[in-house]
Amino acid sequence: MAKLSVELTLVKAKSHIKRGELAEARKLYSAVLSSFPNNKKAQQGLNSLLGGNQSVAKQGPPQAVLGQLINLYNQGQLEVVVEQAQKLTVQYPASFIVWNILGAANKGLGRIVEATNAFMHVTRYNPNFADGFSNLGATLADQGKLDEAITAYKRAIRLKPDYFEAHNNMGIALRRQEKLEASINSYKKALSLKPDYTEAYNNLGVVLVQKGNLTEAIVSYKRSLSLKPDYAEAYNNMGIALKEQGKLDEAIEVYNKALSIKPDYAEVYNNMSITLQEQGKLDEAIEACNKSLSLKPDYAEAYNNMGITLQEQGKLEEAIEAYNKSLSLKPDFESAKMQMLHQQAHICDWDSIEEGRSFIPDLGTSDKFVNPFGILSLEDAPERHRIRSEVYAKLKYLQEALPLREKPSKVRDRIRIGYFSTDFKEHPVAYLIAKVLEQHDRNKFEVFGYSLHGNKQSALRQRLVKSFDTFVDVQGLNGKDIALRARQDEIDIAIDLNGYTQHARTEIFAYRAAPIQINYLGYPGTIGADFMDYIIADKNLIPTKSQKYYSEEPIYLPYTYMPTDNTREVSKRSSTRKEMGLPDGAFVFCCFNNNYKISGVEFDIWMRLLTKVAGSVLWLRRSNKLSDISMRKEAQKRNVDPSRIIFADRTEMDEHIARQKLADLFIDTFAFNAHTTATEALWAGLPVVTKLGEGFAARVAGSLLNAVGLPELITETEKGYEALILHLATNPDDLSKIKQKLATNRLSKPLFDTEQYTRHLEEGYRQAYQNYFDGKAPQTIIVKK
């Protein structure tokens, strides 16, 4: 290196320092020292950057040795650096500079504990060295010791108030602690110190997305990209924000920009896959997952995402395999565990579920969330169901509620109700609620419908659209804009018909779509969030002693929480047992619940019943080939002829209800009862025997049987359940009396009195509104008969 070149290099190094680009300055000083070890300007500059002073420097090795060590570090020869630095710490144990280099090299090699130890030595030997505390903070954060990391960053900032990098890194640690406002403040402080700090703009965008401030986040990403147009990470993060806004095509476009800059960016392909899946482009989503995994074979999240897409395609066995691969890479990946167990339930692989049963109680109950719905059929544990919902809501829905409008000066003549659902289509919830929507008293209520997903046309969809005073398809809007639309419509009571079911948009309620928000019908359990005020229930469903398992206050309806439609069509076409593949003269046990609700416990009982009731058969809903095969194998293991299990194919809804008349008795599942399915059986005149459990999902059939005047079909133990079913199957006169009673009660008892039910529901809404108007907090409401 010529002298002129040395001088230019030193000038350039100073220029980097002025701009805060310390790493670049260090490289230049090291380059000079590698050629001219005695260059005093380079020695002084490097010593200054390393936080040294002359008295401390004397405790360490010569500058030339340090320069060579740093040069090796900059060349990426980290193992050599560690070896040489360790020897130097023996020779110069108080040299914080050597310890700092050793820590940086170990961190680069992923040896976080060793790096932390080295940086602790740095701060011990030079408690005024801000970089040492900042480096220590970074390694502590890598270990998840966030409180300690933040303490270290704060010490670095006290020593060096304009330390923008420490402010940025503290923002990252605070975000990981879910302290989002504090995190934002740290990023903003970093940007006030360094207005062109591209990484801080990007990090600020990430936390704004987490808060649900998507528009602000995109502005921050754009600012970052204006400073650094080839910043692939900012493009990736902006794609996530656009996807959350529902701008799926724009998200894909932005992901492609990221890939044009960084073609081997595995995370972008994974995020693109999630967006393609949401667009319904499942083959393309799988292709993107495969590309992600080809670039990063140990990418557990991509395998998990592939599993979700494969199950959407109905490829359940392949989905389970993908979840298994995800778990082999990341054994504590709770979401993948939950998804795998839920799919194993769908294919009735009960042996595998039993192998994993020991960790079911822990899933989603600590610091990692899982979708609570997937566990409902796996255990009847209302306390843990609430905890899962609370963890899920706390970690997933961090949006700031929009300011509420001023309370009106007088009670509205017509309370505005907004029903929000992804299921305004051919769906069980839609069948249940259709007539209630039509029956609402328009003199007292104005009824709005907000369709959140899917717009496939059908007779039921058209009926639902007509049942609302105002119907809006808002599926293309993000959650905040939907909440703002509800505010614009001056909705008084927002009703979530989804809860945590498929395609749910719970974030709408986190933003506060209305001053009163109610969890109703779609999800059999608590939302576990302070933004949901009430849950529609009845005393059979949520006894007073069980209120502690629900974050919402109950609105108790007098008979049952579940609406029905007493005009539901039952096909007049007479089908025969032969057409359904059922033997004439046999006793037909029936369970048309989804197969994931069936466990080995119920199946054991059912097989014993088939053994005890000669010639009887079990009639089940056909779900998928694997579950059919599994259950027939399970029957064989229990010495029951597999041909005695008969599967019903899908058919039109009116025919599905009508064909249940061919069965003799509906036998329920335990942890997750028959819900809509039970109303269909009872409407067809088919008695249902259930076992009352502890949680919401395990008590629904009991609620329905009480409302139809057949409490004698409710049992409380497995033995009682089995004994009652056996008694009815072997005592035709007693079963005939039950069927006759059901035929009488069907139109005389409350379960199918849609008009009365609607009046009771409206009274619950009215009382909730009155509580709000009177300035009272949500409180238990009991609607009288």
C-alpha cells in the first residue's frame, strides 16, 4: 500500500466514523496496519474504535498484533481468531480489547455462551466501554435472556447517549417481550440519532405490523427501501404487511422483488406460499414451499406451512408427514404438534394420538400459542381451554383498540347489530342462524351482515343476503378497515360468529368494531380476550360454577344457546335402507359427527355394543379414505366384522336430514359433542344419547336435549352412556316411547321454536346494550322465560 493510498484510506476511515459506519472504519484501519504495523494514525484510530485509552492499551498486546487479529476476523477466519485470542487472554488477561475480539469471533461461530462469557470479561475490565455492553446485550438476547439484555443495552446508552445501534437492538429485545410501545420508542430514538438508519426503519415496520398498524408499517418499509433499494429483508416484511391488509397480489409482487435481489431467500418463498394458500392457489403454494426447503432444508416453519397446505388439499397423510418433519427439526414447535394431532384425529389414528397424549395438556398453555380449536376434540379440560385461548389472544392479537365513539345521549330506537362471519354460505352455522336473522324485530333492531371470506353463490347464500337490512362483502379488507367500516355503520353490538374457527378474523374485534362485542355460536368456548364482552350461553352449557373458565360474561338464554330453523326442509323422497347400504331388520347405531371428534374411548364402547346387539351396524359419516380404513382396522382389532361399519356419502342437506330416519339411535361423542349434527338428528326424529362433559364443546348435546324435553337421554359417565344405549337397543318398546316423545316435543318444546328463541336472544342483546348505555361494565345477563 503506497503512502498516498494510506492517507486516502485514513481519510476514508474518518469519513465512515462521521457517518457512524464503525465496522467499515475498523476494516480500513486494520488494512493499513496489516501493511504498516507501526502507523500511529491507524493505531490511534483503531484503539479509539475499540474503546481503548493509552493506559489500558498498555495492558494488552501490541497494536500490530491486534491489527493482524482484526484482519483475520474481517477475512472470516474465526476459528483462527478464537485460537489466537484465547492464547492472548492468558498472556494479557486484562485486555478487554482481546476479550471483545474473542467474543465477536465466538458469536460469529454461533457459540453464544462462550461469546457471552467473553463480553462479560470486556465489561469487567473496561466498565466504560459502551460497545462491550452492547455486544453483551446481543448475546444475552440470543439466549432469550431479554431482561438482562435490555439492562446491558441501557448501560451502553448511558455511556454513549448517541449510540443508535444500541437503541435499535434494545427495540428488538423489547419487541420480543411484547413491549411494543417501548420498542417503537427505541426505534424512533435510533432514527432521531441516525435519520438514514435503514435497519431501524425496517425493524419499526415489523413492530407496527405486530400492533396491527399496517399502513404505518408499509410507510416505514418504503422509507427503508428509499435509503437502501436493494434491501431484500424490507421487501419481505412489506409483503407480510400487504398480505395482512388483504392485498394478496401486491404482496406476491413485493415478494418477487425481494427474490430478484436475493434469489436464495428461503423465508420469502415460505411467506409467498402462505399468501398463495390464502388465494386458493394450493399447487403454487406447495411449489413455493418446496423451493424454500430446497434452499433451507432444516426450515421447520416451511414444513409446517406445507402441512397446512396439504391438509387444505385433502392430502392428510402427506400433511402429517410434513408436520413430522417439522417436529424432527424443531421438537418444541407446538403449532406443528397441534396440527399433526388434529390431522391424526381426522384419519382416526388413535394409536399415534395416544403416543402424543402426554404433551397435549402443555400445548399452548405457556409462552407459545396454538389455535385452541384444534385441541377441543383431544381433551375435555375447560381450564386449559381458557388458558390456551388467553395465550393465543395475548400473543396473536396485539392491535390497539380504535377510540370508541361518544356514547349516545339517548337509547336508540333501533339497536344496530352487526353479524361478522366467514360462513355466510353452505355451512352449519348458516343453517342454524338463517331464520333467526329473518325473524329479528325490525322495529327494534337494524341488522347488518359482514361477509369475511368466500362468496360462492347458493340458495342459502342468497337467503342470508336477503335476511340482512345491510349486507357487505368485506373479505378484501384488512381487519382495521373492517372495524372502521363497522364504526362508520354505527354498529352498537358486534357479533363474532367464528371465534377461532377456520378463516376467523378475530383481529376485527381486537380493534373494537363496536362498544359491545359478543362471542356467539361458531366457536364452542371462550375467546380469552378482554375485547370480547359476552358469550351467548345457557345454564346447562355453562353452569354458574364453570363461569371461571370463560373470559366473557354469559348472556344466559332460558332454554338453549343454539338457534334452529323450524322451517328446515326434510326431503320428501323416501329412501330405503338398501339404498344407503344398510341391512333391513338390523339395529342401526348412527353418529354423523365429524370423524375427528371420535376417539378410541367412544369406539371401544361402540364395538362392545355391536358385539352385544346381534346383527347391529354402525352408520358413520364418510370423511376420508384413511379414516374409513383406520376404523375398519380398529373394529377388526376388537373382533368385530369391519363390514358392520357403514359409511354415508355426502348428499344434499334435505336428503341428509331425511335419511337419518332410517337409523334407530344417534350415539354421541364425548369431548366434542354433536352440535349442529344433533339438531339435524332431532329434527329428523332420531333420538340422541349423549354424555355430559365439563367444557362447552362437551355439553352442547345435553343443552339441546334439555331444550327438546328429553333429559333422560343425557348421561354423566361412560358406563351410564353405554348402559343406556344398550338398554334402548335391546328394549324396542322403550325406544319407541322415546321416539314418540321426540315426535311430540319437536314442535312443542323450545328447541325448535325459532320465533321464541329470537325474542330471547334480542332481550339478551337489549340488556347488554342497556348495561353499556348505563355505563356499567359487562355483567352476567339472565334472560327470563
